[in-house]
Amino acid sequence: MVSPIFPTNIEKRERLDPYELKNKKIREENKNKQVSRKNDYKNLLTSPRINAHIILVYENEIELDKAIAYYINEGLNRGQLCIHATTNLKNKGYIENWSTSIANFDNNIQEGNLLLVDLTSFYIESMVGNLDSFKKLRDETVQRLNNDGNRKDKHIRLTADCATLLLKNKHFDECIHLENWWHMKPFEGSYLCPYPKSFINNYLYVAYMKRIFHSHDVVIDSDGKLHPEYLVS
């Protein structure tokens, strides 16, 4: 038997005025949206949102290579076109080591599922603000995808470290110029831009890193964990 002194849950709901009920419903919907958004961000390396421009903050090169390989492998598993664009391509032993982390590396290269782009010449041009090579890469990539009638998933996964090298070598304005161009989302897909964590607290880079953070959508670490604190400033 319920004591008449204390209202039941049903009686409490009945006593809430319509305005309070409406506000309660809105709070619950917002909470559900926040949970959903949090889950989306948690898997950014696995399932990046369309046109997500992502900063990957890493501690060391081993951690970076593993994160990029994971991001690429997930894309290959989904039948997506993946592009690994790097200034390290001609470094001795780089591809030999990195390729061992990629599933069916040789087959995916031969079948055009994975493209390797040497950014050395891109870097030299971008030092003077010339992004023509990047625009050409954009056009060729879009055309390649349009001509591929068998590829059902049109999401393109790109990793690129040219802007990282520009920042490292103190070409600050050129780095930001390039990142702003990427942020215009030149093709449908996701863009992964790696930056070493050591840049964040280095007085030489900190002011520019803040600007770079704000030309991206999200910041994650090598485990795919979201770090919204870098975007708040």
C-alpha cells in the first residue's frame, strides 16, 4: 500500500506543468545527442565522418606509423580508396617497414586501392605558397574515383604530412595556408594530418599550433581518442 503522504511517480509526472515537461524532454534529447556524438568521435580512426579534417597528435614515429596503418587498413577493409601522401617516401627503409603493417600491401597497390604519393616536390612548391601540385592531386583523385564504377564506397581516406614538415621547418604561414586549403574539403572523404605532441608546448610553435587546431574539425591521439581541449582557446 502506498502512503498518501508521498506522491507516486505517476502523480509527480501529472503535477509537472507542460513547460517543465518540455524542458525535461529537451534535456534528455540533448544528453542522447552528446552520447551519440561521443561514440562517433571515439572511433574516428575506424569510421571517420565524411569530410572530417583530423589532427592526429602523436608521441613518436612508431606510434604514428601504427595509427596511420590502422586508419588505412580500416579504409581498405571497407573498399575505400586510400592515399598515403608523405615526404618520407624516399627515406631508406621507410616503405619496407611501413608496408608490413598494411594488409595485402602489394595487391592493394596493384589494384589501385592504395596510392602512395611522394610529397617532396609538393613541399618545395608549398614553401612559396604554390599549391598547384595539391590541386592536381585532387583532380586526379576525383577523376580516378569517378572512373571506378566498381567501387561502391566513395569515401577517400587521405594522410598527408607536408604541412607538418612546413611547420617543423618554421614555414609557419605556408603551413597554415596549406591546412586552410585542406579545410575546404577538396573531395569527399576524411583527412588525417599528423603533428608531434612536442610542438604543442614548444614556444616556437604554440601560437601557430592554436591556429592550426582551429583549421581542423577534431583532434585525436594515436588511439583515436578525442581531445577537444585543444580546440578550446
